[in-house]
Amino acid sequence: MKWYSSNKDETIAVNVTSQSVLLGDLKQRLEAVNGFTVATLNLDHVVKLRHAGAFRDAYEDHSHITADGNPIVWLLRLAGQQVSLVPGSELVEPVLEIAASMDVPVAFLGSTPASLEKARETLTARYPGLRIVACIAPAMGFDPTGQAADDAIAELQQSGARLVLLALGAPKQEVFAARAQEHLPQTGFLSIGAGLDFVSGTQTRAPKLAQRLALEWLWRLVNSPTRLARRYGSCILILPELVWRALRSRSGGAVSR
């Protein structure tokens, strides 16, 4: 299934079937000193992709796109595409375990200085040999296309990092990843949202039971109703159309805009 924008014929396709497949490919790229960019598609991204040209352009430049969120997985399966759930936050530790085993230098970009430092302490203790060579916490209002982004790219280049975890939130992290990869083609960029904040304890993820029941979204809504109500409302509004597209895609029918 492909995710069409509301005003362009360009499409975004999930091209990662499972976490194990993704990790295997990223390991090969790190061994070959080839860069990559990983985005994790969820319903909020689908909404944003319809209205933000820079976000859409950045997504199209990404080498890997996973299904982050059960609705994306269900829609793809409805369309006949078998994929597994691969949230960005759940990639942090397995990817860093690979980096530690291969002595790949790592950088963190995003979040806050305190959260990054706590995450660094936790992860280096958990994975002996892990080298975190830069922790960059941009100022509030960070522009992924502005001078601050240029400065961050220069700092990443100077640090020698070959794997960068981006905790800027969408669409900033994806826009930055696409831009930075052009300047640092041998570096891998992985957008992980609140992944480092979960490690540091700055943010708390939903309980395991809520995750297993696919109710993580409800847990988040209950805990942050003001921030998330409008976002989730927009996601719910586009679901009927996406279900129709999935069914049409499965039956071989043309999907129009």
C-alpha cells in the first residue's frame, strides 16, 4: 500500500517488513560504511505528509521506512502486505548493541542536555564498548533547514559519528536526516522520537499490557489530553479513506487522489 498526498501523485511506501530484516540491513551498511536514513511511519505522519511539502520530500529521500503504529500495520495487512510493527523507540537498544559490537561511533541529537546525558550513562553501562562521541541538544525552535542545522551537521562531521539517533520529533528529525545525509553520506540517521527520553526516564512509555492490547495511544491521550486530542482526532478522520485505499489496493483497483 502507498500513502498518497492530498495534492500530489508522489507516494510513500513502507519498505521494511520486520525489525530483524531492518537490523540485518543496517548492520551490512555500517560494515560497508554506507549511510542510511530510517523513518517510522505512523498515522500522525500520514496526516502531516499531506500538508507539509518539506516533510514529504524528506520522506521520499529516506532509505528505510518502517510501520510505526498498529493502524499502519493493520492497513498494510488489509492491503495484502505482510509487515511487522517496528516503532522507532524500540530500535534504540538493538541498533546501539550492533554499534557497540562493531565499534561504530554514535551521536545523539535532540531532546534536552539532561536527558541525553542520562541516556548516555545508561546505555554505555548497558553496552560495553559503546562509544557515544557527541550529545547535541538543539535550542527550542530548532530549524532543521537553518543555520543551527548546518552547525549541527558540522559538529557531527567533526565528531566522527557514523550513526546518529535523532530525537527531534516529526517532522524536524526526518527533514534534518535527509539534509544531513547529503553532507554525510557515510553516516546512518535513525529517527527515534522519544526513544532516548524513555531510556533516560524523562518520559514514561505506556505499560506493557497497554502495548500488547494496542492501546498505547489511549494511554498517551489520557496522560496528555490537551497536547494529543487534536492530533489523534485528525488521525481518526482519515482512517475511513485509508481503509478504502487499502481495500482497493488489495483488489488491484486504481487508487485515486
